[in-house]
Amino acid sequence: MATKKTAKKPVKKVTGKKESVKKTPSKKNQSIQIPAFLQQIRKTNPQKIKKTIVDHKKAAISILVVILLLILILPHLAIAWVDNKPITIFEYYKDLDSKYGTQEKQQLVSERLVEDEASNRGIIVSDAQVNSDFQQAVTQASGSANLDQLLSQQGLNETDFRQQLRLQDLIKKMFAQQATVSSQEVDQYIVQNQDQFPTVDAATKQQVEQQLSQQKLISAFQSWLQMAQQSSRVKGL
């Protein structure tokens, strides 16, 4: 019986060269490059980021509010417009201050000092008293129309004049004791000024008494006002 021969597989020749095998890098060894700004954000505290955003929103809202206020208020801040350019109330008052500033400031300071001093002493003037003084002024001016004209010439209106009357009454009450005049002072003044009083009667003595009382009142008030203005009560005058 014949034996079957098995066919031999061809043997590959082994050479000295090794085949290069491409290795696929594993996911563990791969590094992801994160942009610098993202790295900074990752390091930043989330609460700090939130606070920064809120601050920026507040700043933007504040700017918007200011712009809206300027739009709404600007027309009222302008006293006139020339060639579409406003003359603001600030320019107006700056000009007034440069021309009449010192006199006006002293007037305002004097009025405030009188009002505060009267309040501290518990001195008040009623509206009825002011109305009485005003009606007396109307009578002396021979009518309200004439009084209005006189006030207009001095740059005053009725409200301003009533305020002056109130201050005048406060000053009278504040320095009433210093403004008292004795009968001896009246007689002495008449003797010293005989040429002014050809005849002396009760009306003449009353007129002299009022005149001397007014002089004393003014003197006492001016002395007090000067001391008050130079005291620590007034700053920036």
C-alpha cells in the first residue's frame, strides 16, 4: 500500500530587518491643550466671576440712568438756547455771583442768622403782624399800585417785601430792650436840635422817640450781626 506524502508549507525566510509596527497612542497618554484664557477661567472662583458680572451690570445701569437724567433735566437747566447751544442755569448763577456774589451772600447769611437767633430765643412773628405792616406800607404809598411800582424799582415783589417785613419785626423783638428811649433822652435831643423843632408838642416828642429808638435798634443789630458773622457760626463767607 502506497504511503501519502504530506506537502510541506513553504518556510518564510527570516531577515535581519524588523517590521516597524505603528503604535496607536492610548487615550491615557493623550494630553489636551486647553487655551490659556480657559485655564484662567477654570482657576477663577465662580463666586468672583458672578460678582464681577453683577458689578458690570450695575455700572452699565448707572451710566444709563445718568444719560436719561441728563436728557430729562437738561431742558430745565437751560435758561435760553442760542444757535442750538444752551445757556445753563449754572452759567447764569456764576455770572450773578461774579457781579453781586459778595453782597448777596452777606444778605443771605444775615437773614439766616436772624432767623436762627430768633428761633433760639423763642421769638416768632405772626402772619397777622406781617399783614398789618404790609397794609400800613400800602397806606403810606397811597395805594397798592404805587407800592408795587416802588418795589419793582428796587427789584422786589410782594413776597420779597413781606419777608423783609417779617425779618424787620424779628429784629425789633430781638433788640427791643436795647432800643428803649427815656423821656430825658428825648428832651435832651430836642434841646440839642432846637433849629429842627420850632414847636414842641406830644407828636414831636413821639417822633423823636421813634427816631432815637430806631437808631439804637440799628446800632445794636449791626454790632450783634458783625460778631455773629465773624464767629464760628459762619463758614465760607
